[in-house]
Amino acid sequence: MYTEPREVKFHPCFNEKAHINVARVHLPVAPKCNIQCNYCYRCIDPLEVRPGVSSKILQPKEALHYLGIVVKEFKELKVVGIAGPGEPLFNVETFETLKLIHEKYPTLYLCVATNGLLLPDKIDELGNVGVEFITITINAVDPEIGSKIYSFVYYKDKMVKGLDAAKILISNQIKGVELAVKRGMIIKVNTVLIPGINDHHIKDVAKKIKEAGAYVQNIIPLIPIGVFKGRRTPTCDELQGIRKKCEEIIRQFRLCKMCRADAVGIPGLEVGFMERQYGTSEYFHA
């Protein structure tokens, strides 16, 4: 039913077979963010397991040194990703780090997780530093729905709110997918299932990202934090039902562990590696 690029077999977050035997590392070099999702709260925390959380923020050369330790420790490592704890494309340190890694470890696959707002502007820069995998979080393709999910976007030195913010974000996300696919990059789209807001709309998201050229969709349950602290998380039946409907349109990934921005190892088997290396002396919050 689906074609599969050769490289996918080496990425545990794109391929379910690789998920159980291929290691990856997330380097937390990107603390700043340019949008406010209503389900997000970024922080430094040694224990909490979710996106937007790290034990420390690394500088690019520090990240390269840390990667050297990881490479020696995890022989099954294939992928180096940058997933925050903020928005990677909004932090110059992301590109400095990727360039250093691409030069020193050219056989490792590079991956970036992004909200997509800056993807059209940064696609050439990502290609130049060797990025082959991109994960984009797209929760809506209807601005009316998107305006309920995002408080604001900060784009071209302006803060934009409401419907206009959602229009800018969604337009750039879809354009970014299309441009990335043209460059030969492999795209996964994360979609947060938010009951009562986008649960009836995710099939439309699946159709749009498939048209744009995305390889796989990863539908994940809402974690009720931030503005959405009082909302309920979807049930397992709701999650599986929507995945089944969307699988008629685009390949679905079902093993996501909703990893931290400093995750390392085989997904789901992390053992606090970064905390042991650095401790937790640095703190910040959104």
C-alpha cells in the first residue's frame, strides 16, 4: 500500500520495526519558541516524560562533546535529533549544532522536530547541514480550529493572535512539507488529538498532509497541561479509532513514546543518561 524510502529502516520514530532496536539521541540546544500551543509548557525537569522537557540546555560545542559520549555508550545509535525543548528552527544554535555533527559524524542521520512556522524559510539551511528527517506537528488545517489550539505565533518580528495566527502557521506548515519533500527529506507529521477541538478534524489533516507528500502521521493523545490543563485526555478507543480512519489515507505510526527533548537510547528504554552526565543545576520555564 505504501512505498518506503530505504533510510526509514534506520529511524525508530518513523519505522515501527526500528523502534525496538535502533537508538536515537535528542540534543536539547533550542530553548526559545516562536508559538504558544495551548497544550505546551516548557521546563527543565529531570523526571517528567513528555516533549518540551529537558534536564539541561546544551551549547553547540557542548552538544558535540556529549554526542561523542553517547556514540561510545550506545552502539545501536543511528539518529541524532533536535526536538527542543523549544522550537529548533527559532534557535541559531540548532544549525550550529547540526553543522558540527554533520562534519564529524557524517554517517549518522540528522532529524529535526518543528512546529513548521519557519520551515519554508529554513529548508535550504536544513538541507545544507544534512538533515534528512523532519517531524512537523500539525494539529489543524482549518484556521478556525487552529485558532483554538494556538494562543499566538511570533513571525517576522510580529506577534499575531487568533485566526490570523492560525492562517500563517497552517500555510507555512503545508508549504514546508511540500518544500522538504522536494528536497528528498522524509516527513512525519505529529497530530495531537484534543477531544472537543480537533477530534472530528484529524482525517482532514491526514488528507492534506498526504497531498503535500508526508510519509507518515503520528496521532498522539493530549497531555492536559498549560492552557489545556483542565481538558481531558482522549480514551484509548478514541485514539485507536481515529488512527484506523486515517490509516485509510496515510501510514500511521503507533509506538510513539512522546519523548523528552533530551531522550537518548532505544525509545522507551531511557535511563536518565543526561542527568548522570550533567546533573540538573540549570532551570528555566516558559
